Amino acid sequence: MTLGERERAEPYRWQRFTLAERLGRFLIYLVSAAIVFWALRTLDVFWPWVWSAPTEIADLFGRMTPPDLRRGDEILRAMLETIHIATLATFLSLFIALPTAYIAAQNTTPNGVTLWIGRFILVATRSVNTIIWALLFVAIFGPGVMAGILAIAFRSIGFTAKLMAEAIEEIDRKPVEAVVAAGGDKGKIVLYGIVPQVLPTFLAVTILRWDINIRESTVLGLVGAGGIGMILQGAIDTFQWQTAATILIAILIVVILGEVVSSALRKRVI
């Protein structure tokens, strides 16, 4: 039987990957599994506790049921404080993030030194976790909302400034050149050539960061930086699991409402 007759006699079987590609994918899976196994071996995990986790979870949920609403007023005030921390921190971060974004963008920074300073601020503020910032400011200002506001604000600077700097670098140069041709100074270049192009991005990033700050501010109280986390930590330390359940439900409701509000605002902006 010739080759042509054999091809007509045997149906063609399509394969997504060649033999070499399948061997390569299998090798990648094997190496990944080996890395995961090696990482688990290096961790000090007490596996009997892991296997008994479902029983412990069921016992904990039993202790949390039903939620205790007797401290509802106190929890409500703490949740409002948490929202205020996130909102004030978001606005405070903008006053530093906007000039940082201007000097961190390659097409607007005055010189190489300011570019390096702007990039350093972006990296420095984003590389430190919010809880670490909170611990530092609690040590400086003492426990309370001031430490929480500053912790959230400093963490937000790098996030907001980085996205804004990228938006500035992607602007259309034609409006800027038109303002320059008309004799506009640097202030008018920014006001009429750059701001109109990055304003939608600025609003969207601000709303997104506020939504993230709402979530992060709920745990700041665990290190004494104000908000609902302080009551939650106290309830857990004193084994008031029903009160802790009420606080967790309140946090979940606020986070969901924050997501709904931020989504609605983004739809109106974008």
C-alpha cells in the first residue's frame, strides 16, 4: 500500500500538541510538583492539626451561632470609624500621589534626579504592607485612628501614583504640542494638555483605591490602629465568638456595599 492509499484508508487524528510539546508540558508539571513537595517538606507543619481542621471549623461555627447583637451600637460606630479612616486616607494619599506621579512619568519629569526620586517613592510605599505601616505609626503616634489613616495613606501613595504615572506616559502628545505652540507655560500645559486626558483614569483609580482601603482598614485594629478590628481582636481574645460573628457579618456587609458603590461610580466615570 502506497503512502497516499494509507492516508486515505486511515482517518486523520488531530492533536493539539506535538509529542515534544507534550513531553515539555509533562516535564514542567513534574518539576512544579517537585518544587511544591520540597516546599512543603521545608515547612514546619503539624499535619494532625491540618487533618482535624474540619472538626475545629465546625466547632468554631457552633460557638459563633447565633450572632450576638447586644453590642450593635458599638459595632456600628466602629464600622463608621473604619469607613472614615479609609476615606480620609484616600484623600490624603492623593495630595502626595499626584505630584509623585508627575515626576515619576518619563515625559513630564523635570530631570533624571526627580525621576529617580519619584520612582523611589513608588517602590518604597508599595513595598511595605499596610499592617507594617500601621505598626510603625502606632509606635510613633500611639494607638488610634491617626495611625490607621497614615498607614492606609502611605500604602495608597505608591499604588495610585504608579497607575497615574503610567497614564501620563501614555497621553497623546498632540494636545500638549498645541498648548506649547500657543505659548502656554508649564501650568497651562498640565491643565489643558495633560489633565483632560488623565482625568478619567484618575477618577477610576481613586475609586478603586478607596474600595481597597475599605477592605484594608477593617484589619488595622488588630494592631491598634483604630476601626472595627480593635473590637474584633478584643472579642477573639476574650472568646466572645458570638460577638466576633456579628463583627464579621458587619465587615462583610460593609465590604459588599463598598463594592456596589465603587462599581456604580466607575460606571459613571468610565
